[in-house]
Amino acid sequence: GAATFVPVSVTPRFDEATLRGQAWKSTRFEMAQVMRSPAFIILLILGIANTVSSVWVGTSIDDWMLLPVTRLMIQEINNAFTIASVLIAAYYAGELVWRERERKSHELFGATPTPDWVFVAPKVLAIALVLLLTLVISVGVGISVQAARGYTLFELGKYVNWYVVPTFISFLQLAILAVFLQSIAPHKYVGWGLMGL
């Protein structure tokens, strides 16, 4: 016979595990929004080009070629790639924070019984993880220049301990600042101006 439908009673859960799951899913979504953006690719290419030229020039003084040792590579990539990372943090903080406001969906999210950190933390974490990706790419640029110069002592541990870890801590602070400034700004352009200051 005929199919019968039995209503199922579902009790919504708002425990810590559910909130962490929501936050992680939102972080992955926000990261995808950044990484699929043409502006991200352009900023990344500009950062790579700036880093390659800076590292290449930084390992030569007049007619002398310096050994592209890890210490020198870290110094050069830190100086050259940082501007691209700051631009990425500032730009995407505005895009991620203001996306819901511009689409008028922020009030819907605000009416849910979910704590505010579930919506804010993924934006900060997404920007921080994207910036971590830029650090890994910049290390790849440094190693590529070392290989092109015939220097094969890459010292990945020093790249991680001297460059990636301390710079990521700074970038995490930068992501928090960028999202905070966009959250208090009356418009994303004002937030970008505050970030510039």
C-alpha cells in the first residue's frame, strides 16, 4: 500500500562539539572564498614576483655573488613578501566581514542562538591560514632561488623555526586586527583606511 510518513522529533544541539564543527566548516568555507578569488591569485603572483626579484638581487653585491644561505633567504623573503600578506589580510578581512552585511543576511545570523565567536573566529582563522599558505609559498620561492643558484643545503627546520612560526604568530595578530577593525568600521572602505593607518 500507501506509504505513511511518521514525523520525527529532532532536538537541536548547541553543545561545544556542534559549535566547533560549525566553526570549522565555516572556516573552510571562508578560506575557499579567499583562495578562489582572482584578487588573491593576483596578490600572490605579485608577492612571488617581488620576492624572486628581491632575493635574486639580495644575493649579489656589485660583481660579487653571495652564497644564498638560509639566513639570507629568510631575511630577503621576509622583507619582500610581507607587503603582499598585509594586503591580503586587509582586503579579505573587509570582504569576509562585509559579505553578510552587503547581502543583508547578517541579521539572520545574529538571530540564531549560536554564540558570536562561531561567526567571527572562522573569519580570523581563515585569513590566518591563508597567510600561512603564503608563508609556505614564500619558503618555496626561497628554496627555488637557492636551487637555481646551485645551493642545495636547504635547512627546512630553520625556515620553519626562524621564519614560518614567528611570522605566522605576527600574521595571526594581523588577521585579528584586520577583522576587528572591519567589525567596528561603518563601511569596509573605512576599515581598509584604518588598516592602512
